[in-house]
Amino acid sequence: GFFLATALAAGKSAQNPFFRKPAEWFIFLFRGSPLFIQFFFAYFLFLSLKQVIPFFSPLTSAWLGALTVLFFTTSAYTGEIFYGALLSIPKGDTEAADAYGMAGWSRFRRIVFPTMMRLAWPAYTNEAIFLFHATTLVYFTGFPAWRQKGDALYYANYFADKTFNPFIPYPILAGYFIILTLIVIGVFGVINKRLNKHLPQENRS
């Protein structure tokens, strides 16, 4: 979703309505509707398409169908984050690029994109964590995981039903998510320091 979000941010900031309007409506649609509803709508849409075109059959399973929904949703949220970062780029940076004769792709790649990433990265870290946590919603939707293999919430629910004690499996599951969230934060923190390596040491965090 990172690459689609970059394209959406660039499209939404474009002057040409041919690029701006589709990006605006895409972001509005997926940010304006609840993720849980998107899962249900997508599942029944893919189920209907499967009956007409067998090619869509894999989309009715969790590994691809739910992944597709999460892909579009995170692209919309991240696209809005990147768009806000684009609007926050210091005018002096772009004026300096113009003074050096940069334009088009070269200007975007060397000046606009790195500055956009540096400004948007903290918010994008939160979006990555949200996306990771949102995967638990798939368990409650119509998307069937094949024998529920790998679904942590399924196993927690299974042991809670067998032992009649939800205070053991669910805290274990929460701890599992906390550990993985800390890993995500650590990885994104390293990238954030890399993006801000030109700043003084005390300002990089």
C-alpha cells in the first residue's frame, strides 16, 4: 500500500482534475467507511464475482480477499498522511530545487519525496501499527481462513472455550501483539533516524 499511497498523494496534490478527483474519491471512500463494513461488502462482492468469473475465486478466502481490503484501506489512510506531508514541505526546499533547474521526476525524487517521507514517517508508523492490529478483525468477518491456520485470535478463542477461562489466552494474545508492535516501532524508528540523519543528533528522534 505504500506505493499506491504515494501515487494517491501525488494525484491529490495535482492541478489536473483528471488525476486529482479519482485520488480524492478513493481516499474519501475508504477513509469514510468502517473497515469492518468493507470486509463484509468485499466478501459478498467477491462471492458474486466468483459465480460469474471463476478467476475471482481466490478473493473469497482470507489470505487474498482480506489482504486486498487491507491493501486499499491502508493506501487511502497513508495517502492522506503523505498528502498532508506534501502540503507541509517548506517552500524554500522547492524554490531551491527550482533554482537548481530541477523539474518533474528529478525534483520529486531528490527533493519532494525525501522531505515528504521525513515529515510523514511518525504518522505512517502509527498507520502501520493500526494496520497490524486491524488484521484481528478478519476473524469476525465472512472471509474464511483455511482451517484457521495461523489465526491467533482463533486459537485464543478456542482455548478460552475449552478452559472456560478467558483471562489466560487473551492476555497471552495481547502480549504477542505488544511484542510484535514493539518490533514494528523499532524497525520504523531505525528508518526514521535514517531519514533524519542530516539533522543534529538531539533532533533525530
